Amino acid sequence: MANQKGSTYVTTMVCVTCGAEQFFDDAVPASLTCPKCQSTVFRQFTTPTERDEASIAQLEEQARSMSYGDASPGTAADDVRDLDT
Ligand SMILES: [Zn+2]
């Protein structure tokens, strides 16, 4: 509930060598290695979790600013509280 705003899209990294997919719901690691073939070359796709064409275009434009918003202290505090209970 607290993370609803930051969980509306998922980033898929597809290995160009073997096609293995890895999913990230926020930031993609700077250095990513394929667990199957150890390749470091990927194709990146950003997919909204709600299948809405209007949201797709909107999220592509807002992806950067939304990522920065997720790092807000308020969101982090909520996450810690949820994990503790
Ligand atoms: Zn691979």
C-alpha cells in the first residue's frame, strides 16, 4: 500500500546471449551479470504492472523522476516499519 506509487512498473533485463530474463521493480543494478551464461549485455524493457496503454507512455516519460521519488525518507521509514511487524 505504501509503495503503490513506485510499484506500478517493472524493468525486465533480457540477456542478449541466452535470452534469460531478470526482473527489477525499481532500480537496475549498475553491473548486472547473467546467472546462466555470465554475459553482461542486456536488452532493457520497462513494463507497467497494470496493463494500460496510457500508463505505458506516461511511465516512460516519468521513469526517472519516479525513481528519485522512491528514495524519499518517508517511503523508507514506512518500509522498515512494515518489515518489523
Ligand atoms: Zn545469458
